[in-house]
Amino acid sequence: MANFSLPKIQLSWDKGVVLFLVLAIFIGSFSSEYFATASNLSFVIASIAEIAIIATAMTYLIIAGEIDLSVASMMSLSSASIGFAFREGLPFEIAILIGLAVGLAAGLFNGILVTFFGLPSLAVTIATLALYRGLCWVLLENKPVNQLPEFWISLGFRNIPNTFLPWSTIPLVILAAAAWVVLHHTKTGRWVFAIGINPEAAKFSGVPVNRVKLGLFAYSGLMSGVAGVIYTLRFASASPDGGVGYELSVIAAVLFGGVAIAGGVGTMWGVLAAVVSLGVMRSGLQLVGFSANALLIVSGGLLLISVILPKVTEFVRIRNSRASTPKIKQKNEEKKYE
Amino acid sequence: MKKLSKLIRSRELPVFFALALVYFGTGFANPQFFTVTVVNDIFLGVAIVAVLAVAQTFVLVMRHIDLSVGSVIGFTAFMIGDLSSQGYPLIVVLSAALLIGAAVGAVNGYLVAYLRLPSLVVTLATMYVVRGIFNEVAKGQTIVESDVPEELNWLGLNRFFGVPYLFIIGIILMLVAGFVMYRVRAARDLYAIGSNAAAAELVGIPVNRRVFFAFLATGAISGLAGAVMLARFNSASTNSGLGLELVVIAACVVGGVTIAGGAGTVYGAVIGAILLQEILLAIGALGIPQFWQLAVNGILIIAAIGLDRYLSTRVKSTSIMGNK
């Protein structure tokens, strides 16, 4: 029975996030006349692009029961590689490709440590968080690269002609749509859920667990690389200390979006709605004069609510079923939720 | 004989060897590394992380994690300076720091133990909330040297027979915690919980209560550690302690306190912290650019978890915390 009812709770949480997003936009546009302006919306989208792109990959990893804390360092390493290659005299286009390749390689390295050597991903990615960030410093030392080509920088702060959408919207929409389709409508997506629910069972059902996990870590690295490119263009600079602490923002957004940290549960649209809501909320709070601190408190609070609320729903349901079910069955029911 | 074999198989020994190897290796390459100043620099630099690593060990052995410690220590370091600049006596100020830490620990503990929420998520959330409250209270102010209580200032600057007082504080805490975790039943239960929480419950260990109080202790110690941080830096700002939680966990992991729970000691955690600090100084002494420091730390942590995997008989990991 629990098999049928459990996803229902999670689904309602995802819908809650979407509702929350609508509400946030609604309240935002009422509380400040500047909120619904084109320039503000453009700013909101630009400010969430990197986190949203990384979050699509993090969603896969957490659903598969793994985690990647090194994403911000990989993003920065990709950015640092672009800056380094460009400073060494390579054309900027090649530098961007190098940045993407470095991200992919960094992700693969995480994946190899986790799948071939069987090391726990939390510990591995804490280690590579330090390692990749350290390599940023080794590459650039304390000299950020600022003299980037005019054409590419203008992509970073200009909008797509005749719209209020920044250029980063294009990769964001394509990557998010692809992540959505693959997660919910392909065999690979189902494998990811199967691994998250029970890796042993998935293995015996013929899912190539290690290969999928390796692929997911590589995917996470590549998406961090893409985010690194966007980050470099947006700030028109490659520095060794970019995006420090982004990893926790990404994870917070993914969990707020209804993905269970234990794995096996989550939806892409819940996560995307969560990332956008957090961006919208930040903008709204700033416009009505709240400090950035309020946002820290609010996002922490939302994160807590997102894990507490499903528990409360379960609790209430167990209570309700108590009246109608015999004693022994009740005991079993309660066990399932522990 | 039995004691000897136990020592040889201990998790702390390889770390200790690494510590000695780096020390003598660097010393032979650069004899200036053998001076007392270097040892003192290591001791002084490690004090904060050592104290936090001891506290973090309580939760790590239970197969839990506490990410909120960086926010807590920053907040209490600020509050100690702020309150004492308003004229409150030291004992009141330290009690306030202890209370703040304990309160955060109690919230973490309650949510993890009684509501059975994942500690990674809970402490990530409280990390944000505490940092947010901290910034709101601080309003961008910073604590400068004149705000720091004289006693703390004195502790940060002085030595007892050549050993910095701050390091002695860390060592005393380690010895007390080490004794408690070896001798006191309630603390030993933490290892049982980390090895197999369901089995621990079945043999009659009050798992919820133990988890709650372990988080409470971690929070309280991290709160008091604010005094160590203030004594060390003589200043505090809203950035204090930012990102420190990952450094602390890295020190624990290097010292053999595994993320998978059920293993490791506070001694290992402190040795791990010392090793990281020692390598920081060794890099300078060997003439390697300082920029390599973080990368070397990363490689070291990978080596530590790889070694742990090799030495233990665990099966391959299928969860983020590793398998048993």
C-alpha cells in the first residue's frame, strides 16, 4: 500500500513548490513596481542560470542515491581553465571547449573514485571540492584574467535581441528540457530511480549500476563546466575564488524541490520550480528592502519545511488509519516510516 | 602482545606516520622546519579546527553529520566580542556562547533524533538559518581587538612552557572527550548507533536520546569554540567560520573518523587536523607556491578515504555515507 501512497505525498510537495513559485511572483509584482519589469526579470534569470544548470545534474545524482559537493569547485575550475588557456594565448573559442572538457574530466574522476574504488561520494566530493578549488589557485594563482574578448563578454550581459531574456536562457532551457525528458520519459531515467530505490535490486534486474553512476558524475561535471562558461561570461572574468559555497545552494534548491536525500524520489519540474522560486524570492525580498540575510533565513526555513511536511503528512495518515486497521497491521505500518 | 596488535591495526597509526613523515621529510629538505617556531605555528593554527573536529566526531561516529558548526562558531565568536564590549563579564559572555551553541545543537538533535529527518539536510538548513540570524544581528559590524575580552586576548597570545594555551585547550578537550568516548557507556553507544542503528535499538540503547544529546554536545562545544576563534584572530566578522564545516569534516576523515560511522576516535580527528595544518606549513618550507595547499589537502583526503577502504573489509559503497 505504501508503494502507492508514498509518491503521492511527494507529488503534492512538488505541486506545492510550483504553487509557491506562482505565489512568490504574484506577491513580488504587487509589493514592488520594479519587480515585474523586464530588466528585473532578466536579472533574475541571469542570476539563477548557473545554479539551475548544475541543479539539473544534481537532481539525477541525489535521486540515484549519490551526492556531489564538488560542483562549485568544478564550475570554478572550468572558469579558471578558460582564463588560463586564454592567457596562455589560445583563441577564446578553444578555451571554452577546454573549460567544458575540464569539467567533464573532473566529473569523471569523481565517478571513477565512487564506482571503481567504491568510495562514499560524500567523502570523495568533499575531497575533490578542495582539490579542484586548489587547482584553480594553482592555475591562476591570485591573478584573475579580465581581458576577455569583447564579443563573448557582451553575450554575458546583453539580452537576446528584442527580448528581455539573457543569452544564458538558451542553454538553460535546452539543458533543462533535455534533463526533464531523459529523467521522466526514458529508460535511463527509470534506471536512475531504480538505483536510488535499491541499488542491489537494480543490479540484479540488469541495470548497469556502476556505468550509470559513472555517467551521472560525468554529467554533473559537464554541467558544472557549462555553468563555468556562463559564469565566466557573466562576470567577464575568470578568478580562482568564483562561486564559493554554490554547492550548498544547489543542494538546498534540489531538496527544496522535493527530491529525497535518501534517493529514489523526485521530479525535474519540482527542482526547476524551486530554483526559480528561490531566485524570484531573493529579488522580491531585496526590492522591498529586506537584506540578503532574510533570504538565508527563509531558504533555510523552507528547506526544513520541505523535509518536515512529508513527515507530518505521514504521521497524520498513520493516525487516521489507526481507527480502522487492526493492531498488528498498524505496527507494521508504523515500522515502514521509521 | 594483544595491546600491540591493537595499536598496529588502529586507524590513527597511519595518520601518525604521515604526520612524522611530513615533519622529518620537510625538515631534512629545509632544516628551518625543525625550529620551535614552526611547531608553535602548527599548534596555534590548528586549535580551532581541532576543537571543532573533536565535537564533530560525536556525530560522525553515529553516521550523522553536522554542517552547522561553521555558522555557530562564527556567530558565537561575534557575540562574545559584542557582549563583552557592552560590559558583560566573561563568564556571562561564555555562558551565552554555550547557550547559543546548545540551542542550535538541540534543534538539530530534535529534528534528527525524534522527527528522523536526515542530518545532512537538517544541518544544512540550520547552517543557513544561523548564518542569516548572525548577519541580521551583526548588521555588518565587525569585532575589533578592543572589543575582545582581555582574558581571551591573553590566552591567544601567551604560552604555557612554550605551548600556546589555545592548543592546550584543544588537547584537554580531546583527552576528556577521548576518555568519555572510551569509558562512558552512553558515549560508547554512539559507536553502536553508527554501526547499526536498528540493532542498537533492539539491544535496548535509547537511540533517540543518544542522538539528541550527541548533537547537543556538538553544538555546545562548537558554541564555546567561538571563544577560541576570537582569541586566535582577535577579530570577528560576518564571514567568520564560513566554509569551516568542510575543513573540519576533512580533518576528521583524514584522521580515520569515517563518514560511514561506527569508527574513529577524537585522537584521530585531532591528528588529522594537525596533519592538514602541518602540510600547509611544509608547503611553504619546501618552497612550493602556497597556491598548492588546497590541492594537496584534497589529494590527502582522497588518500585517507582510499586507505580506509583498503584497510577495512567493507563492501563497495552504495550510499553517500558508504556501506558497512
